[in-house]
Amino acid sequence: MAALSLSPRALYEEVAELLRQRIFKRELEPGSWIDELKIAEAYGISRTPLREALKVLAAEGLVTMKVRRGAYVTEVSERDLADVYHLLSLLESDAASVVAAAATEPQIEALKSLHQELEACAKPGKQNRVRFFEINEHFHMLLLELANNRWRNQMVADLRKVMKLNRHNSLLKSGRMDESLKEHRALMAAIVVRDSALAMQRMREHFKNGLEAAS
């Protein structure tokens, strides 16, 4: 593997992002040992920025550091997954409630636009699971942005990184993409009519069903 050319600015952050994407793409499988020497040679860097990058990923929950054994890609247990979904359900259902009550009409139109992209990705004969996953994440991130609580956003961002270790598998399950889309329709309907309590309920149902599909 040819060495990559990386800029000196925040080198460990660049390395962290490279490894993060490899983990999400399953190029580094859950439970696999991270060969520091091999990766450092491949990226053309010393092991110091690599180790700093691994600390970042460990703080995010994507990497597990084991004493005298090195770094491993985190394996998410059923309990871990249930805990992550529980917290995401609480945080994002509250955000949905806030958006239903306080979002401006242009902001709601922006959510509608992303929802229409989800609809297009799920059309029979034109289904695009990878694109659906990407747009789905954009939708959730926009909803959080509109709810405007940076502390909640930070917590959700970290939790979603752990969820991604398993999320792609859940959407591959038969019928899950269609079910997810129906849940989004129900959520959007609640937001459009400004029903905060219903929007909160719909989001909680979305995460409950998502966990069942991911387990």
C-alpha cells in the first residue's frame, strides 16, 4: 500500500478521520486488532500522531485500548446497542418536540426537502440503501441543528458514531428501509401540524423500531 501524503496541520485529527471512515466501511472489522506499525508505514507517519488519533477514537467509543495488547476496533454488544438507542431516543425525541413547537416555516420546508429525498431513495426499482442511510443521517442532524442545543448535538454526534458500527446492517434487513420511511412520514406529519407531543412520540417509536431491526 503506497504511503499517503498528509498535511502537517492537526495530523492526528486527519489520521483519526481516515481510521474512522475505515471502521465505518468495515475495512477495520469490529474486534480486529489495529496494527499500529503497519498503519503508520502505510500513512507515512510516525506512531506518535497515530497514537493520538487512537486516543480520539477511544474517546468516541470506536476503539478500545487494552493494556499491553494495543488498540482494537470496538465490538458493540447487545447491551451497548440498547443503551445507545435509549439515549438517542431521549435526546432526539426531545429535539423533535422542540422543532415541532418552534421551527420557522422555511426550516420545516428544509426538513420536508430532505424527506422527499428519502422518498426518492426508497422508490420501488430505484432503491438506494447507501444513499438512504446518508440522507437519513442528514435529516436527523438537521433536526438537531434546528432544535439548537449544542450540548445535545455533541452527545448525539458521539452516540451516533457508536451506532454506525451496527447501523448499516439494520437497514439491509428485509423491509426495514420501507418501515423507516413510514416512520419518517409520521414524524414529518406531526412536525408539520406543530404537535410537539406527537412528534416526540413518533421519534421514540422510530428508535424503538430501529433497535429491534439492529438487534
